[in-house]
Amino acid sequence: MLLFSFTLKNKLNRVEISKISSADSKLVAGAVLQIQDADGNIIKDKNGKNYEWTTENYAYVIYGLASGKYYLVEGEEGNGI
């Protein structure tokens, strides 16, 4: 689990999240990641969709995530860990 926090005022923010192998520094596909609040609830986007995804060989990009404290939680591990 990774805790991250940020505060931006009057700006649309952009967050890129990738999983990278510690063995060879390459992107790891197949890991299930979630962004959760302090109570363990999965954060939802403005359309009500959970911030939960399976990693690919490129970064997952989030636009407009509200300022606050979040946890990046891995459910299932990906390939090549």
C-alpha cells in the first residue's frame, strides 16, 4: 500500500500511475490497482466509476482527482514482478 497526498488550488490536476518491476525497471502488466480513501473505500470518478484498473504496459492517467490523502492499493500482482 502506498499513501500519496496532494493539494492543488484552481488547477485541473493530472496523475500518472504505473507499476514498475524492481528487477528490471520495466512496466508490469496485469496488476490490479485501486485508489482508496482512509477508510478503505474505493474512490469514484465524477461519473461514479471506481478508480480500479488492471495495469498495462503504459501509465494509467487520472484527470481532476480532488485534493486529499489517498492510498494506492494492489489487489492482484502482475506479471514480471
